[in-house]
Amino acid sequence: MKTNRKQGFTMIEMLVVIVIIGILAGSMFPAVAGFMLNGNLTGMMGQGRKVVQAIIAADMSGRYESIAWPSAENAENAPTEKPNGPDMYQDFSSTAKYFEEALYVKESDVTKRNRLKVLKDIEPSVIAGQGVTAASGTTINDNNCAWALAKNTSNAPAKAPVFVTRNINTSQLVQAAGNDVSMDVDTLLNSQKPFQKDGCVIIYKDGSGKKFTADEVFPKQMIGELGTGKLNEFEQGEGNKFEFLSSGKSN
């Protein structure tokens, strides 16, 4: 009588298979991580473009007296009797506060019809990003905002960066020239979410956008179309310099 004996894998064979799987997984991880980063950057670029295009539309509509872009001069243009609803003339303390004012106005409230919702079809989730918590109510704080928005941009060219992910050191960016080779990724990026020093997103004044991985983060790529110019050379009357509102901090 023959006995059927089932042969299984030996412990050594199992270990060999596990080692091979580990090696394959390790070799594929950089490619997978790069693919995921690129996808996240693309997603953020789409969100950022949507926001800037909404600001452009509001600014061009004439309904907001060209105050959709934040400006240090807005306070001087405010009416004697402040209208109900958001005061878009104020000099906002942060990017989050600008969006808090710009997003939450009920168009059904006739007492606020001169202050209709400035940014159409923009939701708090668009202001947030990878690893950044979206606002759940009508209050947006720094932890809910993954962006930094520029102010005093009226005289800036169409290709000036005006909306950037908050992991960009904006004070360094406005001082950089397009031909500057002294600033690298460690100077221009910080450790903030959504991307830390792995990459960033920039949206330009004309509504176009670009995404950058770490090896592309140099002024020539980021503001190359400005040539030798610097962002801090552009003014909006009364000596108000082009600058960025303060941005949020990681949760």
C-alpha cells in the first residue's frame, strides 16, 4: 500500500521567499513613493488653480471693487459705514483669515448683498491639503490652511507666484531672483505639511500653476519667467511691497 505524503515548504525555503519579497518591495518603494508624491502635487495644483481663478473672477466682476486680492491699502478704501458681512477691506493677519472672510457669506441674506460670497464654489477642503485638516465649521484657522496667499499684487506681472503651499519659505521666495543659484531646496522649503521638503506647488497670478519635486526647487524654475527681477521689487502704491500673508502651521 502506498502512502500519499504531502510535502510542504521547508523553513529555509520560506525564509528565502520572504527575503526575495523584501528585496523586491524595497527596490520598488522609491518608485511608488515618487508616483504618490507626483499624484499629490498634481492634486494640490488643481485645487490651488481653482482658488486663484475664483479670486481672478471675483476681481474682474466689478462687484467687489477690485478687493478680491488682499491688500494693505484696502483699509483706506473702506466706506464710512461698514457694510454688514465680511470686511474685505481689512489688512488680513493671515491667509486663513482671508479665506474665512471670503468663503462664508450667505447670498440669501439681503443685508449682505454688497458683500456676496467672494470665492464661488470654493470649499474648505480645497484650502486644506495632504495631512492638513479641513475646517468643519465657519471658522478657518492656520491649521486648516495649507497655503500662503500674496497681497499687494496689483502691479505684479501675470507670472508672479501669488499662491503657494505653506512649506515654501515665502520670505526667501520674494527675495530670490530668477537667475539666483545660491538658493537651494533647503533654503526655499521648510518642514511644514503638506509636502515638507519633498516638493511644493506654486500658482501664478494668471491662474496657471506648477508643481515641483525637491530636485526642481530652485528660483530659476520657480520664478524663472521674472528673469532677474525679484518679487519684493513690485509695489502697490504708497510703498506697499509685494508680500505673502502668514501661513498656517502643521497640526
